[in-house]
Amino acid sequence: MANSPQAKKRARQNERRFAVNKARRSRIRTFLRKVEEAIASGDQSAAKDALRSAQPELMRGVTKGVVHKNTASRKISRLSARVKALAA
């Protein structure tokens, strides 16, 4: 348990930051799930739109430190390849 005032403050800040990060991570997952569902339905235009809206959300997660840059790039790359494959 935190004893010094600065350790107590740090604990409070960590709780708040954890809540914010958790919400942001959840929001990113929701956007990714929408892309996955659009791909599963086979509708390329819906999948493109979902991917277009998911990309900035993922990259915002990178700037906020929730997701690693390479992880976000990998996810976007793989999803866009799958959306592109729907045309064939």
C-alpha cells in the first residue's frame, strides 16, 4: 500500500489512466470487430468503409501509447489485404 503522499497520488493517477486506456482499447476493438464482421458478410464496400473508420482510431491508440506502432500497422495491413481480397 502507498504510504507517501506522492505514492498515493501516483496510485490515483494510475487508476484514472488505466480507465482511460481500457476505454480506448475497447473502442479500438469495437472498430476492428466491425471490420471483421463486414469482411465475414462479404460486402466489400461496407468492409472498406469500416476499415477507413478503424484506421484513424487504431493510429490514435498508437499516439496515446495504448497500442504499439508496429502492431497497429500489422493489423491495418492484414485487414486491408483481406478487404482487397473480397473483390476477387
